[in-house]
Amino acid sequence: DIQMTQSPSSLSASVGDRVTITCRASQSINSYLNWYQQKPGKAPKLLIYAASSLQSGVPSRFSGSGSGTDFTLTISSLQPEDFATYFCQQSFSTPYSFGQGTKLVIK
Amino acid sequence: EVQLVQSGAEVKKPGESLKISCKGSGYSFTNYWIGWVRQMPGKGLEYMGIIYPGDSDTRYSPSFQGQVTFSADKSISTAYLQWSSLKASDTAIYYCARRYYYDRSGYYFFTFDIWGQGTLVTVSS
């Protein structure tokens, strides 16, 4: 099975900051990488698929990059509604494993 | 509107059985795989597996194989997740999600694009 590791596990930032979250796969997954946002008490929401493609309706301040084993999610200018937990997921092979999550909190 | 609506919260005792549901609407339910994802209290997301409602083909994650059973009734656009004997460690929120794919020059990129609201299962004596 493919293991996904995110860093950091938590991140403190301010509104307007640029933040980057990283995700590493235990083997090459090409660009088969998704990013989700989850707010407390809510279901996850798809942000990015195929490593860098923005899901419809997602603000353009979110972007993704990477291929192979190393990926990043960047939020260019944090908004108050962006404070949430972010998960990466590989869809290269089943089981479609998730990273452990990165909690983004207000500084 | 494309949506998945899950059944309500459950409180059960260890050893009891349970079946929770996930009803799709607004799209062709039989044409897309449905995935199940577990989230234990305060923890991350765990992929459990997927089922194809069109023919009930199932693919379990090795971590959940033999622990749960997926099923589907395509006549009512509903997928199910069931346990025959619950344990306290099954306490979690369970999400269903539609597996969608994007075709990029013949390469299929799978995602979970639509999620149910989650079903909280509490197992306690």
C-alpha cells in the first residue's frame, strides 16, 4: 500500500499570509494526487485533483503542484474561511490512502 | 442538485449489528463507484473501499476486509455499509463519497467529488 505523509501536522498563520502544505508519497504516484479541505463538523470538500487542477467553484488562491512523490498545496492569501484541516489523497492505486492531515489555525 | 444523503446517527452496543445508508440523487447512481471513508474521533480520514452500484462489484481496503460489508440497491439509488458485530473501536463518523474521474488524454484521475454529510456511529456498552 502507498503511504502518504503530510507536513506540517499543524500550521499557525494569519489572514493574508501565503502558506504551503506538503505531501509525500512512499512511491511515485505520477500526478494522481487530490487535496481536500475539511471544516469542523463537515464533510471533506475536494479542492484540487490531478495534483494541480482546481475543482470547479474553488477560489483561485488555492493551487497545487508536484508530481512523482512530492506535492504541495499553496494558499496564496489566507482568508478567514480557509482555517480548516487539509488532507492529501493518492488515487494512483487502491487503497486510495490519505495523508494524516494538516490543521491550519489562526495565529 | 447532485447529492449523497446518509442515514442518521446510531448508538449501538458491542456485538450488535448495524447497516447505514447513503442515497444518491441528481445523477446516474449506477454509473459511479461509491466510496466509504472512516474518521475516528479527532483523527484523519481512512479509506475503507468502494462499491459499484451498477453490479455491486466491491473493492475493500485490506485494513477493512472482513470487518465490514458494502452493498447497494440500485433500484433506490442507495449504498450501504454494514457490520455484523460492532466493537467499541468502530466508533467513528462514516462518510460515503462519489468516485468521479477526470479524463486527461486517456488517463483517468479519480477523486471523491461529492460527499455525504456523514453518519456518526457510537458503540458503547
